[in-house]
Amino acid sequence: MKRRTFVGLALSLLVSGCVTGREGTEFAVVSQKIGAPRSGHSRIVIMSLKDSWLDRTNCDAKVDGIALNRLLPGTYAYVDRPAGPHHLTATQILFPGETVLDFNTEPGKTYFFSIKPSERSRAMQGGAIMFGLVGAGVMAAASAGADNKGPVDLVPLQESQARTAMAELLQAE
């Protein structure tokens, strides 16, 4: 009898471990809760979409030197900043270079950016897949003259595109 009880308990724990809820918070819920940006501020949202596995990427982003939570595929992060000029950077661990974007914002507006692997990142990944670390190193050197020396491209999105895409994303934690 004890054995059956133990086996039943073990199976229930195993099955319950497989049933996990979504972590994070959906953007629609966050937007309703926090409302629009404060007067004189704008909201900057950066997202990593769950596109094809080739387009999935992650990065550490900063807006005006303020670090956002790490962006993983299927997540987003946002920050409210005073309207005006902004400096957005994105990096990845062990990637030689950073993506930089300078842009201006207007008060009360939300600006959306999607991250995608840069051409340099794709070249280095291809080199690594084909020839290991040596291939990644060769491709890093060969692509050193690329316009974007960073790991991701920051793609501006229209609000309608972004809200549709963000319906499935969760807030980065």
C-alpha cells in the first residue's frame, strides 16, 4: 500500500511540474495598469519576437545608459524616458561589438523596436556551425567592416504592427 501511495505521489508531482503557467506580464495588461507615459515623457518598448528559429535572438539593452531586463525570445522590456534624443544600445555576451541606435521621441508617444540577428551575427553563427570557434573567429574578422557591428538589428515598428506582435509576448524579468 505504501508503495502505491509513493508511486501515485511521485507521478502527481511529475505531472504537476509539467503544467506551468506563463510567466511575466502581457503588454496589454501592463499598459492598462500603468497608463500612458507621464507628461513630457515617452515610452520605449523593445521586443524579441518568436519568429522562425533562425530569427530568434536575445540581448542586453540599455536606453540612455539605463539597463533593461534581458530580452529573450518571446519577451519585451520597456522604459519611460523624458521626450527628446535617446541612445539605445544592445549587446550579447561574448559578441565583439554593440548595436547602437540614436533617435528622438515626442512626449506622450510609445516607440516600438523589434530585435533581429544582425548580418554580422548570422555570419558568425554560420561560421561557428560549419567550423566551430575558428569559423566564428574568421567570420568575426571578415565581417568587422559591417555597418552594424553589433549582435542585433533594431527594427522600428508601427504601433499597429507592434500591438499585434506583442499579443503573445511576455514582459522580460
